[in-house]
Amino acid sequence: MDRKNIVIIGSGNVATHLAIAFLKAGHRILSVISRNQNNAAQIAEKTRSSYSSDYTSIPAETDYIILAVKDEAIAEIASKLNAGNAIVAHTSGSVEMTVFENHAQNFGVFYPLQTFHKEKELEIREVPFCIEGNNETTANSLSELAKSISNNIHFVNSENRKVLHVAAVFACNFTNHFYTIAESILVEKNLSLDILRPLIKETALQVMDKSPSQLQTGPAFRGDEKIMQQHLNYLAAKPELAELYKKLSESIKNYKR
């Protein structure tokens, strides 16, 4: 793909990783636009670009405008954009691309299905990018841009992208919350999460090769009521966790059937 001129709107985790990836792929970051000037300045320094807080100041030579911002901010920013002939796309898993209607001629979605942290490098070539465009030309153009930084590209419409986002919340956000709960239980007894890390790692590795439904273990799966009652007795002082334990155990039993 030829070198493209890109404007990044946003200065969080996704914006940071995408800006750096685009630069490494040979593209030019013209500007980083964000309400958070300190964060924008940091990305601009890393990508040898300018930065501002003015959403209307889009250089005329811009090929792509990528909105990597919170979902609730997309519509407001879209209404302020002076996109010109540039393709505009957001990185959200749940916002429909029609948010850009009446604000841009060519628009779509550039959704990386991954969890991002500024401090941690990731192999962006493996990240799935879900692409959608308001016309075939735009969709193909966004796909080519995605291919310049990733080998994992999918054309996904808004309805299916929402389904993917729901599934991702279960697979990532809820799972991490359970890790947080597990850590809090251990800390109370001066135990370290390090004891569980090999178990967490092995479970994740097995999911890479098999269906999770084939890997389920534990007292609920086995129907071991005695062990489950012991766990509930321990959680008696934490009624919210006890109730969560019951509901999840029941869910495991139902899926077993």
C-alpha cells in the first residue's frame, strides 16, 4: 500500500498503538487531535506529528481520519469534523457507522478486536480488524489500510460487530474481573496471585486449540455439591460473591447438559 496521510483523533490506548503501527508501516501521521493535550503531545512526539484540540483543523491532504475515542464521544466529534474527501472511521465495537451520515462522504469502521494498554507492546500483526464501509470502495480502502498493519482482516457488518463485542466482553472483561475477585480472595489470606498464574496461563493456552466447552472442569461441572457447599460456606460473609458463585455454577450445570 502506498504511503497514506492519517489524522488520529483520540490519545488513549487504542490511538497510541494505532498511530505507532501506522508510522512503522510507512504511513504519515499528520496530526493527533485530542482534548487531552498532554497525551496527544506524547503520541505526536513518538510519531513526529503535530497535535491540537481542534476537531475542525483537518489538513486538506488527509486520506484517513481514525476516531479512537470513547463511544459516547463519537457522535459529537463526527458533527464537528471537516472531513473533506478523507475517509472517516471509528474504532468502536458497538457504535454503528451511520453515526457519520451527513458528516462525511466516505466513512466506516476500523475496529481492532483486542485489549490495548499503552505500557504493553503487542503483536499488532495478529490483531483482528473488523472492517465496514458505507460503500464497497470505502470498505476496500479501509481493508487495505488494515492490511498494512495486520494479517487478520474481516469484513463485518454493524449487527455482527455488536455480537462480537458482546462475546468479547464475556471472553475478556468478565474474565479479567474474575481474576480481580480471585486476587482479592487470596490477598485476604496473604496469598499471591502468582500461585494461580500457571493455571490461568494453561487454561488460556488450551483454549487456543480446543473449544472451551471441551475444557470445562470444576465442582459445578462434576456436580460435586459437597465441595460447592464448602465454597459457599467460606463466601458466607460475602453475600454478593456467594450469589455470583451460585449463578455461575448453575450456568455451568446448564451448559453441561
